[in-house]
Amino acid sequence: MSNNRIKFILNSTVKEVDFNTSNFRPSTTVLNYLRSFNDTKGVKEGCAEGDCGACSIVIGELTENNSIRYYSVDSCLLFLASIHGKQIITIEGLERKLENRTVLHPVQQALIDHFGSQCGFCTPGIVMSIFALYKSNAYPNRNDVVQNLSGNLCRCTGYEPILNAALEVCSNLQPDHFDANEKNVVKILEEIKRKQASVIATAKSQVYHLPETLQEALEIKESNPTVKVVNGATDTAIRQNKFHEYIEEILDISNVSEVKLLSKQGNGFYIGAGVTIEALKTFAKKNIPTILPMLEVFASHQIRNVATIGGNLATASPIGDLIPLLMAHSARVELVSSNESRWVEVQEFITGYRKNCLKSNELIKGILIPKVDENVTIKSEKVSTRHQLDISTVSLSARIEFEMEAVKSIILAFGGMAEVPKRALKTEAFLHGKTFNRETIEKAMEKISDDFTPISDARASAEYRLVAAKNLLLKLISG
Amino acid sequence: MNKSPNHESAIQHVTGKAVYVSDINLSSDMLVGRIVYSPHAKAKIVSYDLKAALSVKGVVDILDYKRIPGVNQLNPHKNDEPCLAQGEVNCIGQAVFLIAAKTEEAAFEAEKKISILYEPLPAILSIEDAMEKGTTIAPPRCIERGKPFEVITTAKHVLEGEVKTGAQEHWYLETQAALCVPGEGKEIKVYASSQNPTETQEVVADVLGLNANEVECEVKRMGGAFGGKESQGSHFAAWAALLANATRKAVLIVLNRDDDQKITGKRHRSLSKYKIGFNGKGEITAFIVDINLDAGMATDLSIAILERALFHAENSYYIPNISITGTAWKTNLPSNTAYRGFGGPQGMAVIENAIDRIARFLKIDAAEVRHRNFYGIDSRNQTPYGQTVEYNKLYTIWDKIIAKSSYFERRKLVDEFNTSSEFIKRGLALTPVKFGISFTTSFLNQAGALVLIYKDGTLLVNHGGTEMGQGLNTKMLQIAALELGVPLSKVKVNATNTSKVPNTSPTAASSGTDLNGMAVKNATDKLRARLLPCAKKMIASKYSFEPMGEIHFENGEIFEANNRKKSITFEALVAQAHFDQISLHATGYYATPGIHFDRNLGKGEPFNYFAFGMAVSEVEVDTLTGYSRFLRTDIIHDVGDSINEKIDIGQVSGAFIQGLGWCTTETIRWAKDGRILNYSPDTYKIPTIDDIPLEFNIELLTDAPNPKAIRKSKAVGEPPFMLAFSPWLAIKDAISAVGNHKFEPTFNLPANNELILLSAEEIRSKMKNKKKK
């Protein structure tokens, strides 16, 4: 099946990496891959953890209807083997030669006209992020631009000129050379996929599986119980970058289409484990408004484009943004192995600090979010140092089922207050059956300290966490 | 001519072709350098063994202090910063060994194999601790006028307090980097990311035991610096140079982000105590302030930074009786260093917060109190150190910004909003800035240039300043083009290089354009004077008339003022001049005249002039979570006659947002053992595009030519940083609204969501207690 190589398009050139002869690992980041060549050094490393966007590039990916979907990613969090069958667009690919002259892409020209670069180091990443927005044909407003560029830090400009450049250029969309070349790219990518759908790459004591089907993935998992499963890899890649932890065997399920389902199912919504946060966000706008606020402040646009709900759940992080939210929705998780499938509640799924209940032969297939009944209110609030591109200091996702004015049932799921996302059971018990008003809430706030003893860390003090957690209850009724 | 030509590197920036140190394309046998640093805040080095590490495949050499051929010193002025630790370490992050390896992975492996035994010692990790133990880096400094201690006892009202300001990480997008290439014999070439090529050259020469003429330092551009590469950029060059010298191969050091945040210096934390006396109108009669800075483990630039803090303790206000004292304390943290504002922000924060208190105390609007205390135009215009505040723009700007921002109308709207909203509160604040321009170390106010005209009529400008994004090269290009009357397209600015312009001052103190612009002009003046007789001769012979009037050089043409059409081209003139054996290159030099300061007396005229600006900001605070968002900021800032308006506006917005970060989300915490906790962007939060004011209006003050600087312009790099006190105090105003402005909120800097929430909670509990009583 595999011949230990991957094929992709870099800007407009078909490239192949043969892991038998190259110096790269399958998990070499695309950033390091690009920077090893003199003609693609426009991409910059600013932090190697997806927190600055200087390494942003754009991926062109085949869609079901034979066109290309363009989206921005942090190349520092992207494994080389994972780009098989995709188009990688870097800053070098944006300009084009017309006779003897170089013509800049409208996005590049807009940034120049608005004085959107000062030191220039973040600029290639900024250009790529605006380019992805430009290619989404979205005619964005200010808020859309902010959402799309919140993953690109700039320390010089104060952003105002960048914001204005993006707004202007995206309100005046012109066909570009990517449109002209799109059919050709589609043809090449289809050809690559047809010849080699899955990848098994082996190099430098590392095996990288990039299967196409769930069946393949489960077989790999079954026969390699210790394989590290990645689905977006935004967490795993950081550890490699920072601690030089090279994982021996990686199972990347980001190409498995069976885990990308996103549909209404019975009395709820089924979300495949491989659904990206950005795709879920778009879906939630129309279908699950109660999860939208959390998705809008989830990491950055680049990370939302690749990070998946399955990945976020599997990390079982105490400050994972979605786990308390899923707990409040009484969501259930579908776990599958080669021979069986089972369902568990989200809270059963999390078993400890960064631990989950997956058996060694299992993968998360999807998550079922039941529809919210009319007598149920769900609210969530994330408190972080910064609004965008930050992890929760404290978060609360609450579900309150009312019977008349009284609380019939309640879930108060907190993030950042313990070693795992955790319900405030004592506070819940106190509120049970009581009228949900200011007076009861104020009394309930006193119970929070019975439920939690938070810690002080780089993000905040224990005192702040406790006060904020109490106040989040008050916010349930004050808007 | 276009008032705002684009940044000269704009095309390179947006196409990814701009070259930074880590992009330089050299031979494939270039090595990577890695710095092995101390994990202890203070410790004795008992013993170490490098054998196992040296045997790692791909490792070429590992150096300790014994392998330094020259002096083991990074600070040639103060001699208190060893290049590599010898016997002891004094902060986490102090360099101990240097590894040269073929790959980063090999270097990383080798580091793990170094065995070293430390004996940890008690460390000093806070200003308070240093004050208790008395560990200063230099004797305290003082500026005094009038009888502050006497007047404070008789003042109608006196408020007393303390203000803490936090450390700030520079977070330049390009981390510290240096590439050193050994040349013939002992020669070495340094490609640095440094604001200070000359000092880099000197430090490299010192550690290698070379003469200055054997070391060449080049700086093409930096990916941001903000002061962080003024003194400390040279350290990385010294380390790369030692490895390059030992291996005789090119060595590149590029810090990863975490290491950069862990081992480099920050903006100095400060702890200031004050007493302020005032009358019923809010007029300040006496101010006594004691400023304490956390210098870290070595002197670095702390003395000059402290000095600037002292010079700005009164900001824009005339205070008849004033005592400003300051001390820089030695602690076991990486040596703190220059950062945009250079102590000014720490100095100003105190008076701005104190005036805010006065306003709350007297129930007078704070903008009004500020206005009442502004420096006068003809009287009340002497600074505490005896310099007259000339060309005072404070009143002009105040009038304009009050109108532009509808300050008083919005004050009412904010108050109305707050009465009807229990937990979401809004705040509004106006703050001014008056910032002294010049290096306060007077001799540094000098610059050089070398302008070359080639036979084809194109210009190559060399100057001593460095480009870090601020647009200095664009302005130098504009100045040279204007002075010699050639189109911008004919001028190029060269990478800054110590072999072209020697003995330069750092590009710092906002002075880059003032100093280097004058030096460039001095060179172009010489060239113009040399070309003039030749031009006259050519016009005379071409048009058969004797040009008696003034000769103009404009847009590539040379002509007599009254005979515009009878012109010759610049190219023809240059070609002729070469035939006539006229030298077509000239050096330029400039030293700012008339500035001086006596550090012992605390008196003098340290500044060439002052820059002024003002901001009005409105903020909305969620007092249940501490989250703040900025609704609107209006800025009017004085840059004299702008050389490049768009670049200047970019400096204002960039500085303001950087200041906003310092005042709000950028928080650094340390563990009890001195480890920095916020060492990556994961937990250290600079502003994103989402954090800028929803409405952000920046205007440059018009009709305000500055007679003291090049082309009547003004320096702009640092002053607008301090305009961020307006959102800072707007936050305080919003917190204060929780208690209907009856209680003084606990307030420091940064006003992060933790401070906001806990301060609001404190007021809420005070109110509850009051009700109970």
C-alpha cells in the first residue's frame, strides 16, 4: 500500500518526500520542513506552540464537490506526513509573474497600502491569514476579521492598519491565480489520492499511520496498543517542539471520513470525533446555539481549523474548553473498536488528570449532544486572561432544568477548578428544588468553596479562581 | 512629494523576502549554537563534567568560561555581567556553557548529558526583599525643588500611597539571534539582531581578545526590539562568536521562545511610595515620591532607566515643591533592561494614579484636575531638574481632545450607564504625556552617516541607526532624497555596518531619526556643496546664462530658482562631477548641542525638547469576572512636522497597544525559587487584534513644527506608550463606579482581570459592611 512517501502540492509545484532518503521524520513539522529550504524561508517561527501565527500557511484541501477549500493553519503544529494529498500555500506562492514583472496578490498590496507591516516578522503569517479569509468569499465584517486574525500576534502595529487592510481587500474580491489554477490542482490532488489514499511512513525510528478509513485505523490501534492517536495534533506537536519528545508510533486519523459526520440524529446532534472546532462552530450557529459562545473563544482560528472535538475530549485536560460544556449538555461519547461499540457519559469518559477511559483498542467515533428541552437553560462562560487565543482560567457550563420557577435538576460543570473538569455537586444539591433567584444564588455562591480548592498557577491565584467561580453563578441570572 | 511613502521594506515584508538573521543563507556546514544556563537563582558551581556531552554524535565543541580567549565580561562599562558563569550563578538563565553542534537535536542531547553540581544559595527575588537586605546596584538618586517636606506638612490635603508596576516581556516576534562567521586570520563577521552594532562589535572583540578593527558587525533589520536588543542583543553575538572562533565555522544562535522569555531581561518591576499635598481646587503643592526598580542581577542599563523614571515622575505637571528619589535594587533575576519608555512609564504611573485619587477625593473630574496642574506657558514652566518646558502643547492638545472625544458629554453618559447597570461598569479617563527627548547620558547624543553617490546618479545611504520596524530607514531615505532632490527610487539604505559608520550610539531613546537624520543631512549638505559649482558651470554652459540666484535640487533636476526650465539632470551632474574629479561620497556627523545634566546636583538640561500627547479612553468592565474591553480611544499626539505621517501614526498605535498590554493582560509571576511562570505565550498574553479599542482614532497634532530637530519633526517611538495610562485609569474609574466613587479602589499595574475582580469585590464588601452599620 504505502511506499514510504508522501506527495503534495507546494504552491504550484508537485512535491514528494521520500522518507527512505530524506532527512525528515514523518512528524517533522511543516514549519521546519519549509524552513530547511532557502526558497521557502518566508514562513517564520515565533513561538512553536501555535500561539503567535508567524508560521501561518494556507492549506488547499479537496472538497466533496471537487473544488478546493482554503484554510489557514499554524505550520508549527502540522506534521509533515499529514499533508499528503493536499496543497500547501506559503507566502512565496502569493505573488505571480506577469511578463517580466511581479504582481502582488491583492492581500499583499492592501497590507502595503495600509502600512500594515513594521518589523515584518509577523507579516507573512498575517498575509496568509488574510489570504485564507479572502479565499473564503465571506465579505467579512469587523468581527469576522477579528475572529480570523486573533491567532496572529503583531507587536509593532497595534493591529489597526491590519484590520483596515483586511476589511478593505475582502470587500473587493477579485479572481486570482489560485482560481485560474484550481481545476488543475483538483486534478493533481485527486490523482495523488487515487494512487495512494493512506500513508504509512517510517523514518528515524518513527512510524506514522495516516489511514483513510475507520476500519484501517481501528486495525492499527488494535495491533499497536501504545500508538499515539492524533486528530489535529495541536497538543501533541507542542510537546515535540518544546521537549523534543519524538513519538515512536503515531496514528493520525485526520483523514478518516467516518469520524467527520455532523448530523441531526434522533433527538440530538451527532458530531464525529474528527469534526474540527471551526466546522462545529459553523454548524452550531444554526443548530446548537448553546455551544456557540465557547467555540468562539476556543484557541485561534488557525487552531480551530485543525483541532477536533475528539482531540479536545481525549486530552482530558482540566482546562479543556469543551469538556464542561459537553457535561452540561449531558453529551455521550461513542467509543469503537474493531469488534464493538459502546457509549459512555462525558463525565465517565474523564477518569483523571489528562486521563480517559479509552481501552487500548478503542477510538472515539463521535459525540451525541441531546437537544436542549424548552424547560432547560444552558449557559456557559469562560474566564481567561485574554478574550481570544487563551485557555480558561475558570469556566462554567451550567444546565438548569426548571419546573415552574424551581430547579428540577442542575449541572454546574467547572473547568480550571480541580485536576479534572468537575461538577460542583454540593452547590448543585443546595440549589436543587429551590427557586432560582438572586437570593438563592447568593447563598449557593458560599457553597462553591465546599466543592473546590483551586490552585494558584501562572494564570491566576487560587483566590481569584474561587471568587470568579462564585461570580459565574451570579452571571447565570445577571446576563 | 508623497508625505507618506511606504515602509522601504514593505514589499519584502509582504512577500516573505525580508531577511532576518535566522534566514541568512550560508554554507551547509554552519553549526547551531546552544546556551546552557543556570536552573538556580543563586548557587555555587561545585563541579562539572562535559565528557559525556562532548561524545554525543554531532557535537563539535562545548565551551566553559576557561575557553574564553579575551575577557569574561558582557558589560564593558560596569564589569558585573560575566559572559559565562565562573564559580557561581546569580539568576536562572545565566549562561554557563555553550554548545556548538551540527544539528539542534544533537545540541539538545548534549545539554542533557552535561553533569554539573550546584550548591543552591538563598536568593533575593523581590524588591521588598532587596530593600530589606539593602542590595542596591548604585547609590540612590535624587531630584529636588522647593521645600517639599515642609509644604507637605502644611498642605490642605495630603494623600499617601503605594503603586506597583509589573514586569513586561518585550515579545519581539523575532527572538534573540546572532550569526558569526570567522574570516581570515582572526577576523570575524557578526550578523546581529541588535539595536547596538557598535557595542556588539566591542563586546565580541572583548571576549575574543581582538581589536575593534578585526570585528565587523552588520544589522540588516530586526523583527522587533523595543529595547530588548539595546544591550542584550550583543550577548548572543558574543556567545555565537566564541563558538565560531573555537570551531572556525559559522555559528548561528537563535533562541526558542521559551528560552528567550526565561533568560532575557524585562521592563523593570517597580514599587513606589508617595505623598501628595494639594489644595481644595486640586492644585498640587507638594509631591514626595520614592521610586524603586528591580534591576535584576546586573547593572545593565538600570542606572539610566532609573534616571529617566526620575525625570518623568512629574509627567506634564508643574509641582512647585517636589522630591523625587529613586533606587535600583539588585535581585537574583535575569538583569532587567531597556524597554520602550525606559523608566518613564514607571515614573509617570505614580503621579497619574495620585491625580486620579485627588480627583476622587475632591469629587472633581480627573481631566479637570490634570488641566489645573499642567505646566504653564510663560510661568510655572520649570521642571524639577531646572529645564524650561518650551513649546508647551498641553493646552492646545487638551482643548482639541476634549472636543474631539466629547469628553464631558460622555462622562455623563458613562455615569448614566453605571447607575443602571449593576455589574457591567464603564469608565473614562484622559491622560497626558510629556516625554523628554535625548539620551539622558548626554554624550550618547551623536550620530554618523556615510552617503555615497554612484556614477549613475543613485545614492546609497549608510547611517548608524538600526531598523527594527520603526521606519527609520524609510525616513533616512526620504531625508537623503529630499536634501539632494532625487526621486526616492534612486536611493537605497544600506544594512547598518560598523565598517561603514563607526562608534555609533544604540538606536534607542526615540532618537534614531533626530540623530541619524541630522548626520545624513550633514553628509548630503557636504555633497551638495561640492556639486554646486559644477552644477552652475553646467547650467551656464548648457543654457548660456550665468545662474546668480539660488540653485535648487528637486526631483532629479537642478536649476536656478527663477529659471526652472533651464535645468540639468542629477545623473548628468554626477557624471560630470566624476570627470571633474569631485569626490562623490561624504561622511556626516551630528551631536545634539546644548544638553547637559549634573547627576550630583540633579540639575541641568538633559533634553533637546519635549514631545506631547493625550488620550481619552472608555472601557467596559465586567466586575464579576474582571474582564475589560475597550470601547473607544482618541489620541492626539505631537510629532512636530511629520516626516512620514503614516509611519508616525503606526508608531503611535503600536506604542499605545504595547502600553495597553503592559497596563492590562501582560502579567509575569515567579515561583518561590525564582522560576518565571509565564515563560511562553501560552500564559503570557500580549494584546491580540481582539484587544484593541473598538473605535480607535489617532490624530497627529497639526501646525506644530519643532525647531529643534530634523525637518522640524519630533521623535515618536516611546512617548505614545504612556498614553496607555488612559485605558488603565479608565478601568480604575469603572471599578470605582462599583462603589459609586465613594471608595478608593485598590489599584496597581497591570490591571489584569484578577486585580479588577478582587478590587471590585473589596468595594462590594465595604459597601455591605457600611449598610450593616
